[in-house]
Amino acid sequence: MHGDDIGGRIRGVLEQHPVLDGHNDLPWEARERAGYDWDRLDLAAGGLPTHTDLPRLREGGVGAQFWSVFVPADLQGERAVSATLEQIDAVHQMVRRYPDALALARSRADVERALATGRIASLMGAEGGHSIDSSLGTLRMLFALGVRYLTLTHNDNVPWADSATDEPVLGGLSAFGHEVVREMNRLGMLVDLSHVSADTMRDALDTSAAPVVFSHSSARAVCDHPRNVPDDVLERLPDNGGVCMVTFVPKFVSPAVREWDLEASDAAALEGISSSDFSAYTAFTAQRRRTHPAPVATIGDVVAHCEHVREVAGIAHIGLGGDYDGVDVQPAGLEDVTGYPRLLAALADRGWSDADLGALTSGNALRLLGEVEARAAAIAATRGPGLARIEDLDGVPA
């Protein structure tokens, strides 16, 4: 197909099915760069140092975004909770700052209303179970403030769940961890299995009565990184109804970049820096790239993951979770949020139909939101809020 023809075709797909992306870390960038001052980090202006702003979201065909209300795991306990609340507040303030461009969304219906009015639906996801400080009451309050997924761990274990990038302690979920999943099902909060160990993935799938999500993970069979999803888990998504939102992070999609990162991790360890220490390791690798240039990941690497997830899980169980503003460098051609049409064009060249592309961009994610909400309504009709405490179930201090 001629380049102009495929460009028009992709624009048509995005007009009908704008991207609903699973993970963008702009709120943490706003904290670090501007202290949450949206006048200093004006998203309506072009030329920002971030991967994300409003003109580029429009150019990229993004119609809905899960904004990550991430806090690093070096914040623990009450400090993690308060920092998460500050992140949530930042998203609320961002939406208020740009009412003609953004709309806060708490449901599938909210997303569809935002799209119908030409605004970008703004959902929130909390990245790491440390944000709830082992408290179901705190989980419920995050939900009340609009958070619609919780990633069960970030880079480090939490007392009730093992992370993909930490030493296993529990072999998956603890008894309290299973209760967290059940309470999320009752609320209608998506159980996000990005960042968790493969055993935690399997335990959560065993327990969850609602479809799960991987907000930003790719395929382990294509790139052997523990942050990616093994095939036996992908194979379970059709029965569960869940969605794997393929991420673009170079070390998760490119085996060559993965090898570079392993060498960087060894070098960091010699300096006393753990690769699971988000802030310290990010700074270390940014410096190391100046003397040890990393290989460049490509759109083709991401295409390989999309094709593998489609092959193993099925076209109904794939989405996109770019992780923009969560990493320093993204693949060539996907450098910022304008990259989605280029990825779709590459997939179209591989034979993906318009229906396939529409399922990938937002069709599957919208279906997921609706099914999780419906399941929650059924569960909430049969039981009330969970009152379990970690000290009672797991025998450890809260």
C-alpha cells in the first residue's frame, strides 16, 4: 500500500478508535521538574522536555490515558501514601488546568463521554502496592479519589506480593495479598500485574474473579526480561478476559538492550547501586550511556511483541502501554507520544486489519473496563468491604 494511503488508513482507525494507553508517568515528571506547577510545565505549549504534552497527544491519536500516580519504593509506609495522594492531586489539578482538552474518567462511560466531546479521558493507576501501606481502607480511598488500577508491586517486593525484580520471598501472593485482589474485584479496580513476579501473576489469576491487566508489559518469549509476561500466563488471558498492554521500554523489548542493561546492572552493583532502586539506577544508567552507548531499540522490536501477544493470547487481549515519561529513552520512531501512528502503520504492513488495530488501540481496553465494572457490581451485591488486616492473615506488623 502506498505511504499516503496507509497514512490515511491509520488516521481513519485512530478517529474511530483513539489510543487508550495503559501507562504514562507524566505526573512524576511534573513533580520532579516543576513541583506540580502546571504553569511552569504548560502542557498546552510545545517543545517541552517531556515525552508528553497536549499537542503531541493529539498528533499521536491518544484519546484516553491512564496517568500513573507512581511513587518510588524508597518511599514507604505513610510517606508512600501521602506522596501517592500528592500524585493524585496533581492529576486532578492537571485536568482542571486544561478543561477543554482533558476530562477526568472513572469508568468506561466516562471515557466514552470524553471521547464524544473531543477531550482526552484521564484515568489514574497507582504503580506499586506500597502506595496502600498494607491497608484495604487506604485501597478503598484511592479508589474513591479516582484510581482505577493498582499495580501490585513496583520494583521491590511488598509485604504481601513478590516483585519481578526482587528476590522472591512469598512465592507469589500472601494470604493478605489474595484479599487485596478480592477487594479490588469488589471495588471495580483493575488488578495490574505489570512489575510482579510470574508466580504473583499466576496467584492473582487463580484468585481474581475479574479480568486482569498488564498496564505496561511485553512478551518474555521475545525478550527474556522478568518484567515481561511468560507464555503460560498469556495463554490464560482468554479465559480470564484480561489484556496485556504492550510496552515500548527498550530493555523490555530489545534483547540487545536487555544485554546492555544486564552489564549496566553489574556495573551499578559494583558501586553499591541496586537495579531495583528506581531513582539511583535511572541516574546511573543515564550517566553510563555517555561512555557506554546503548543499542537502539526499534519499532520492529515492539511489533515483534505485539505479534507474539496476539498469537499467544489472541487479538482480544492486547493493548498498548507505552510508559512514556517513565524512562529516559524510547525506541527509534517511538521517541514520544506522537509515535503510535507509526507503530500502527508498521503493524498494518504486517497484515493487521483495521479491526485488529482498533482492538489494540482501545477496543480491548474499553471492553476490559466495562467487564471489570460489571463484575464489581455483581460482587458488591453479595458482600461488603473487606476488613482483613495483614497482621491477622500474614502474622506480620502492618
